[in-house]
Amino acid sequence: SKVSAWVSVGDGALDRRIFWQEDIYALELERIFARCWIFVAHDSQLPEVGDFLTSTIGEDAVIVSRGEDGNIHTFLNSCSHRGNRVCFAEVGSARRFTCNFHGWSYGLDGSLKSVSRPQSYDGNANFDKARLGLHRARVENYKGMNFACFDPDAPSLEEYLGEFRWYLDVILDNDEGGIEFIDGNIKSRLKCNWKFPAENFVGDSYHAPWTHSSALIAMFGKQPTMRPDRSYHANVNGHGWEFGLDFIGNAATLNSPQIIEYLREQEVKFAERLGKIRSRMVGALSSANVFPNLSFLAGHNTFRTWNPKGPSETELHTWVFLNANAPQELKDEYRRGVMLTFSPAGVFEMDDGENFENCTSVNAGVVTRRQKLHVGMGLNSKIDHNELKGNVYQSQINEANQRAFYQRWADLMGAENWADVPIR
Ligand code: FES
Ligand code: FE
């Protein structure tokens, strides 16, 4: 099929057109973003009834709000009357969402509550308020993280995440009140295809000592150690985490003695709660991505989503998180540390952004676009591991997770419906 010509992970080959072509991008919006579970908000961002934020799922504008029932709702930010944008604020608190154009007014769950001049609809049989609410997505929550999905046939969030939940628990499952997203969210634009950063977070440790060489040497005076015998790629259903087992790695780049002290203090608790091997992942040199576009760095404590704005533009949303019960000084330390490293002005993010943008824009050349890309590192590195879940590969310098990401992408792009999407 066309899709298997684009992505042939068995030989570690990728077609460059998947990063550039309009028709492939249009199919991604249909078959990936309108079908998968997409992260929309953490509970801590919307603590009170009426709290809301606006975001996108693919290119569909959505409102995410805490309803009167206490639940998180997600629905299209586009009026059922003539389609006007209903809410213009990025974040806030409201009782209703009222459209500027003719005054239709919606509740916190997206249902149509009232219209202006209702008498004009008297005796009008096809004016059924119950059917004229804003189109709703399903919303499910995993340990505080709310995901939304526009496909009624998609598996539950729990099934969608599969055994990757075992890994997510490293950051989400604590007895410190869960995690909290520290107030504020940075939005920035990159002129790159959304898949370059997503695949970078899912598995690309390989670039770190090279791309970030000067930043790392300036920080530590030397490169961080990545030991193949003590590091892995692990993936489930295209979600992946590459990690070492050295406990303090990512956390060290924040350059904060308080953060290291906090993690050291918590180390015994981590081991009791998670078991030895996962406790080593808490602050280690690692990166991860939940398919398709939610990336995070444990220890460094940043979540980010890559929101597509066309095949060659991405809007990045970045948050800093921490255990809810951690002291305020520590939250400030994390915020400061992330700003210096993985914000638009951060040293690592500037290094990465330039690469992603050039990997995208150079495909303007028609001959360039016909060439394949190589994602073949570690083709024979799969191992059986008695503790780690999912598909496990030896060494974090690997491209196993990138292949799993593109395999999942190809599975979804090629499938008419969810029944044809294999569990991986
Ligand atoms: Fe919203 Fe008419 S477009 S009320
Ligand atoms: Fe990087």
C-alpha cells in the first residue's frame, strides 16, 4: 500500500514526503488527530467549576472546561449557528460561552442554553436546542491528565495507553498529592513538521551529546555519560521512553542544588512506591512521548504538546510540573530551571529548534523529497527484560522508539477504522 511505501520500519527507511506533502498532512488530521486520545489539560489547571482553557486537537479549536458536574469537558470552539469562534480567551473562568455574532449561549459542557430573540424560532420544528450544542469530544483521565478524543470508536484511554501507564506512573503516581502544573503556559511557534520534535522526544538520545555539546560542556565541563549496558528504549503502541538508570541526569541540567537535594531526599520513597528500577528513572537522563504529540522530560519536569499548524509549522505548548505538595521555593526553582533550558529562550530548545526547522524546510527540493531517511540504528537490539514492560531495547542510543512511533503512525494512516489498528 501507499502507507507501507512511506514508512518501512523493518529496513529503517522513511519517506521524506511525510514531512512535507499537503495531502499526507490532511490525512494525518483525519486519521491521527481526529482519532487518537490527545492531551488537553491537567486537573490542576482547571481546579474550579467554570475554569476553562482553549486549545487545539489537530487544527480543530476546542474549549476545555470544568463543568457544573465537576467533570472536565472538551468541545469545539465553533458556534453551531454559523461557526464563529465562541471563546477568544486562552484561559479564564466563565459561567457561559456566548457567541459574538448572534448571541447563542453555551454552558460549561457545551450544551446550548439560550439564544437571542428566541421568539423568532417559535413553532420551528428543526430548532431543537438539545441537538444544537457545541460538538463534544470524549474525555478520559489518567491520574490527573485529561485526554480528549473525537472518535466514538476509539478504544478507552486505558487501552490506548496500554502498558505505557506503568511508565507514566514514574511521574504521575506519587503520594505527594499527585502532580501540579505550575501556573502559566508558554506558547511558541516552530517552522517544522510536528513529527520531528515528537520523534526527538520519543527516542533521540543520540543527538544530545552532539547537538547540545556546547551547552552541556558549558554546564558540566564534560558530556553526560550514557552507558549502553544501563540504558534502554521502551515502547508500547507507539508511546515511548528512552532512559538511563543513573537517577540524576535530566535533573542536573536545571543547575539547582535544591532540586538535587529534594530528589535525593525522596529517593527511598520512590523506590518503595515504584520498585528499584522505576525509581532510577525519576530524574535520569531520558525523554518520552505519548503518541502522537505529548512529550515530557522526567526530572526536568516539563510537559509539552506539538500542535500542527500545517505540514511545516508547529505550535509548541510548554508547562512545568512538580509534585503538588512540594515547597513553593522548589516550584520556583523548577520554573527558573526550565526557562533557562527548555523554553523558547532556553539553551537546549534553541539548539533543537534549528535542527527541526531545517530538517523540514530543506524538503522544498523535489529531488531531496524523493530520497529516503535512515532510522535504522539498533535494528537487532530488542531484549527480554524481566522487569521493564512493553517492547524493550538495550541502550538509549537507539532508534527503536522512533521506529515504533512511525509504525504506529503508519498503522493509523493505513487503517479505515480502529478495528484495523494492531496493538503494539
Ligand atoms: Fe454564533 Fe450566529 S454564529 S450565534
Ligand atoms: Fe535536544
